[in-house]
Amino acid sequence: MSGFLVNASLIALLALIAILALRLHRLFAVVMLSGAFSLVAAAQFVVLDAVDVAFTEAAVGAGISTVLALATLSLVPAEEKPHSISLVPAFLATLTGLLLAVAVTDLPNFGDPKAPIHNHVAPEYIIGSEQAIGVPNIVTSVLASYRSFDTFGETLVVFTAAIAVLLIIGGYTRAPRRAKGKRKGSQDAG
Amino acid sequence: MSCLAAALLALGVGFILAITRATLGPTPFDRVLAVNTVGTLAVLAISVYGFFDGRPAFLDIALLYALINFIGTIAILKYFRFGTLGDHALPNSDEDGA
């Protein structure tokens, strides 16, 4: 019951922040609100016992993403362009949301030990990973050995994305105002 | 139960006040401060939940969270002051309301 109360209030808060961020046109305020959204979402993840996800959300969502968005903000105008609401995207988004809401009813209960995800390969890993891999930590052996190519690919993607972002916005952070606007491109971004 | 509800209500009021300030805030610094407050309130919410759920380990999580929040705010403010996070900071850039 208390869990329900906490979850409901946190979700309501998330919805409130999201709607406010949509309504605002001042982009700096939107960036700040998205940071607040990440912090509240991380609190929600902690309540749901996904502490590692919560830390990722707090560090990446509230930290790095906010700073990257601020760096982007120095390249674009401070206000959002006025635009009318287009119907087709609104319809598609609503439809997708409804479909997801329907799909949620099909999910197993939270923490159900009979859920498919706990009965597919997880027992094998728990029993055999120390013998097969030789690493006592099961999560490490899954990430670094069973799914090593997957992890390697992920790392490659994130690394490439980081380099691309740094190349695009790295040298072009806020230019000095009085220095005749002479910008140096392609400087390393530290 | 009612204690938890009261604590949550107080935290919720705090959240809404902070988010109002982040939405209305005339200067960027109001907004930065408001988001920092939201982070502090999230720390408090985790602590309160851990206390009422009988899980003192949540206090450690809340502490780490406070550290992340602090570093994030410093990063935003540093970005504001220097326009960059690297070490090639502009020596004479004054702060401005982006």
C-alpha cells in the first residue's frame, strides 16, 4: 500500500514535469526541467529496487545529458519556434501510448518468480557460470563473457557517438563575445 | 502509515514548489537552484522511503545521490561561467542569461 502511494505520487510528479516541459518555449527552462525529470525518475527506480538503473539515470540523465543539452543550447536560439499542433504525430503518439498501456496488462506481476525472464537462462547462469567462466560475479560473467560481443558492440556505439558529439559541438561552445567572434573549430573538447 | 503519508505530502508540496520555480524562474539561476532543490528532495524522498520500508541501505544510496546532484549542479554552473567544460576556459567571459 505504501509502495503504491509512493509510486503513484512519483508518477504523477513525472507527468506534471513532462507536461510543463512540453508547454514551455524557453529552451533553457526545458533543459532544467528535463534534469528534474531525470532526478525524479531515478528516485522512482530506487523505489522499484533497480538501484543500478537509478544511478545511471541520475548520472547520465541528470548530469551528462543536461550538460550536453546546455552545450547545444549555446548554438541554437533560446526560444522554441512557434508551431501549430500537427495531428498525425499526435494521433500516432496517442495510439502508441494506448497500445503500450494495453501491453502492460500482459506483463507478469512485479517480482513474480514465475516470470519468463527468471526461467529462461537465468537458472543456468546461476548454477553453471562459475564453472564455465571462472568469475564469481554472475553479472560480470554474463556481461563480459556470455554477451561479450554484445557488450563490445555497445561500447563501440557509445564511443563512436561520444566522438561524433564532441566533433560536432566540442570546438563550437559559446564563443567569446567581444573577441570579434573568431571561432576555432575542431579544437579538442577536453 | 499516516506518518509516511504526511512526509510524502510535505515532500510533494516541496517538489511542486521547486518545479514551479523551475518553470517560472525569471533568471537561469533560479532554475538551476530549483533543479538542485528537486535533487535534494529526491534524496529526501529516498531516505524517507527507506526509513518507512525498514531498509537503512537506502541511506547510502541517498548519500551517493546527493554527491551526483552536487557534481551536476557544479557542472552546469561551470558551463554557465566559462561556456565550456574543458580546460580552455575563456578568461574574460562574463555570465549571461542564456
